[in-house]
Amino acid sequence: MLLAFADERALALKLAAELRCELAMVVEHRFPDGEIKLTLPPSLPGHVLLLRGLQQPNERLVQLLLTAKTARRLGAKRLTLASPYLAYMRQDIEFNPGEAISQRIVAGFLGELFERVVTIDPHLHRIASLDEVMPGSRGIALAAAPLLGEWVASQWPAGKGPLLVGPDEEAEQWVRAAGEATGLAGVVCRKTRHGDREVDVELPPIDLMGREVVLIDDVASTGHTLVQAAQALRARGVAAIDAAVVHALFDAPAVERLHAAGIRRIWSTDAVPHASNVVTVAPLLARAIADCD
């Protein structure tokens, strides 16, 4: 059985169809003081899959705790979490004395609740895989950049695809994966961050005059990094700029900000529900989940 919440119903329907399994919704009631009450089906099979992305992570981590513990009480012997977006991955070391290393804490918490955790493009920097932070090698990290690359390539005539541009060094792996899947060439910018919303982006020294480019990255929230990259590209004379991201965590004004910076089209996967979703990750998740059985 697949369990899901109402705000992820669209992806849940696709995933259930791919897995050919029953879909049931977790019913949530919110009390005036912010507490939540969750209601699951009263009888569960031995293996239960829960779909829950960790955008807005603070309250969703509580949802996972309540759902997992309740599912065990109702008969589930094995729990698999499909969390297309995995939060709290950026804080992977103690940058300053006393800081919580949230990556290890949250990954460990999920590893204790679930036998398997399947996610997509977690934001890992200084570790090679989730195995290093999740007990019992329970984490499975999938890559959606090839799917985005295939979508991007399909928007141009054969042999006339755009140049893929990573807005910072961290995006190099997604540019490379998208390029390998499609044959599209790519370059990566260098970013200097001055705060959560202040960045400078420096383009590589290549001729971009008249080129069509697609900015590609794993996560976009405020969009400031993409905006800075777009402004630098426009200054170098590119003909058109589009953007493709795996996780569309855009805040309310982000899309307007991107369009104002000259970004023509914005594409994303449905790992995070958003109006820009054009590529589904349901088959990718389903294959990994089936391989776990």
C-alpha cells in the first residue's frame, strides 16, 4: 500500500499506477494551536510505502514521526519512505562551534523510522552517499538530471540544442549528468555567496554571443543565484535563457524575479509540486522501490 498526503496526490497517483499498488490518503486535522492529528487506514499490509517530500521540513518531520509510528501499530512490518526532496542536507559539518550537524541528525532519524529511504538528488557536498550518515545503508539517492536533460533536448530541433550552464560549482554534477544523457555541452559558473540572498556569479571565459542557454541546477528557492547567472549571461550577449531545476522550492516572488531577469521558460520535475513541473519522477522512484523488494 502507498500512503500519501493530499498536497502530493498528483505524484502519488502516478507512483501508485507505476507500482500497481493500492493508494490511501493520510487524513490530517489541524488544531487551532498548530498541533496535528493524522488518521491512517485502520488496517495496513506488511509493507507500506509512504510518499512525503520534505519541503516545509519542520512540520513534515513531525508528520513522518506520527505516520511511521502509527503505521507500525496498525500492522506494517516494513516501511519505505519515498521522499523526493530531502531537507536538512546542507549543514554537513560544524562550520562554527556549537552548530547542529543537521544532515547526520535528520538522516539518522529517518533511518531509524524506515527500512528504506528513497530520495532524489539530495544536496550532498562532503560525503559520497547517504550510507555515510544513514544507519544500515538504508538510503537510496536517485538522479533526475538526466530526465531534465532529455526534456531540455526535446525542446530544440535535433542537433541544435542549447548550452547547459550551471550557476555555481555545486551544479557541475547536474550539468554533467544532463549532458551525458543528451550530448549537450555544458559549462559551470563560479559563485561567491555573501549571505542567504546575496551572491555574485562569474561566467567562464568563453564566447557566448548569440547562444541559447539553459541554466540547470538541483534546487531553486529564492532564485537569486539563477538571477545573478542570468544577468551575467545577458551581459555576455546570449540569445535566450531558460532554466531547469530538479526541486522547485520557489518562494512566492521567485518566478516573477526570474522572468524579470530575462529567463524565458522555467522547467522542473514534480519531485516538488509546482506550476513549472514538466517531468515526472514517478517511474524513477517506482523502479528503485521495486528493486528494494
